[in-house]
Amino acid sequence: MTDQTTLRRLGAEDYVTKPWKNGQGVTRDVILWPASDDFDIRISLADIPPASTFSAFPGITRHITRLSGDAMALTFADGHVERLALLTPLTFDSGKAPDCEASGADTRVLNVMTRETVWRSSVKLLTEGRHRVAPPAGGVLLLFAAAGPWTAETGTFILRCAPGETLLAMGPAGIDLTGAPGAKALLARLEPAAQGKDRAFGFFEAIRRN
């Protein structure tokens, strides 16, 4: 890590399309580290079919947010049902692999998935206006522009983020995130767990090289 805050934008050309592990749907990976099913971080956009079962990823915390579509419900093995409101993150143990029902055209979600022994993670909704934020110590902030353009400013550096693009921020300095009128974004905060700092450092080094 350096004493400078690093901003990086990822667009559709940087995302990698692949089938779900169980073959029932399609995902576009925004970030996959390491690049295997044994990952520590996976940020992805998934298109949800009308009926499916999610792939199981034991040891992974999943924050899932519905970006589009009319309705979506997850049914877990114990019979518990979670209905996903639009742009409202839901967190659960990804090893549970719930059944999913979705309605409406183009149901899509953002997944923020982290290995619980390496990262502590959270996701929240941001709306239009100016937000002063800072990456966690030794961690990373990730902003996904769900609607409207966003800008990120740190010192004299400004980075613009269009709808569907993703912004990464790493470093100690505060950042001003500004959404245009009507803009909405999902802000993920990833902080290394005490026992995961060495593995987290490998992620930062890879991001800076690419």
C-alpha cells in the first residue's frame, strides 16, 4: 500500500462473462480474485432466469442487490423466504444456495461476495448529491453506478463513472462522490479481516499492476 489514494474505473469492456458454476444462469465478473471458484472477492452482475437455484459457495458472505426486474424472491432450505426490494442489499451465507424466482424482463442483480476469513464487507445505497467517504484502513471502496453519472474527486484528480461502470478506491485520503440528479449507486466497503491481511495485500498488488 502507498500513502496515495488510487482511483480506478472499470467498464463493460473489463467485465468477463461466464456461466454460473451450476450452469443455470450467466454472470459478468467485475472483479474475481483469485480467478477461480476458490475466490476471496467476487463482484459480479448476474442475469436472473425466472426459476433457478443459486450456486453454493461455502465460507462466502454474499451481498445481493436487485438492479432491475419486477420482483425476485429467494427461498432457503428451511422454508424462509426473502423478497428483494429494488436497490436494497440483502446479506446471507452463500453456502446456503437458495432457490430463486424472478419476474419481469431483464432481472439483474449485483453480487458482492467475500471470503469471511479474509474480508469484512458491507453494501449500502447512495443517492444523488455529494458524499464524503474514505476507504477503510488497508481496504477498498467500490462504487457501482446503478443510475445516472457519478464523479469521484480526491485532491485535484477527478474520475467520472457512467451508469453500469464501477469505481475502485484504495488509499488513506478521503474521496468526494457526487451523483447527478436522480443518480443512484451501490457502495461496497471491504476491509481485511485480522487473519486475512496478507492475502488482501496480494489483491491490491494485482489491481495496481493491471
